[in-house]
Amino acid sequence: MEDRVLIHGGAEIDYLRFENYDDYSTVIPITADGKILMINEYAYPINLELLQFPEGGKGSNETIEQAALRELEEEVGLRAEELIPIGHNLHHHRRSTAKNVVFIAKGLIQTSTNLDLEETGISAVLLEEKDVWKLIAAGKIIQKNTLAAWSMYQAHKKQTKP
């Protein structure tokens, strides 16, 4: 969509925005022993395997929490007993109002190995926190939602430390 908008200073410009862009969720699954679960997934058109957290858009008839739980189950066949919202970031701040809502998932239970057909080729990877840091520093984790979620997770941990 293109809107005609009045910007700071009084000028009018044409401004491109996305229509009907729903909120999005990113889920940081944490195992009972404190390992971080990430997924390795092929991404087209960049033709790369990306290490990232489970994520996806919200359907029209579901809450963002339901979407997060659905994505976790579709992508890695896990259900979470506890889903903790830790904040949100703007998905495309200059093109839509959509938010990327970040959750921590705990109490992980294997529910299925029959994953959604669109999710084929995804493999789960368990990492120690120090290994996630090393992969970020080495430029091996480059997906923006994952990087933003990791930053939010680290801030959440600092704020909730006893």
C-alpha cells in the first residue's frame, strides 16, 4: 500500500507500507537442564541454512500466545508447559505496525515427530548459552528476530535475577 503522509516539517510524501501484516512470535525454548533449543532451517532466497529460534506469524483466529505454541509444535514437535512473554520489538518499523512478540518456553514436552509439511528440513540444535554467544560472535547466527530475542532474553535474565 502507498499512503500520502504529512511528515515533520510539513512536507507531504508517498509512503510505502505493508497491508495486513500480522504480529509475529519468536520462542526461546529452554530445556530443564538450561540448554537453549534453536532450529537449523534452510532459507530461500538467500540460499543459506540459518540457526534461529522457532518463530512465525499469528493467524487471524488465534492469540499471539497460541501462535507461539503452534509454531513451537509445528517446527520442533514440542509443547511448552510454561510460556513467558518477555517483550516485543517492531517487525518492520517503517512499513507496518506488526510486533514480534518474544517468549521463553519452559517445561518442554515432545508431542510429535510428525511435523508440518512446510516445516520439513528443520532440525533442532541444543546449545549451551556460551555456545550461542560464540556463534553470534562468529557471524553464524544472523537472523534478526533471533538476535533481537537473544538480546531481550539476556536483559530479562538480568532484571529477574534474585
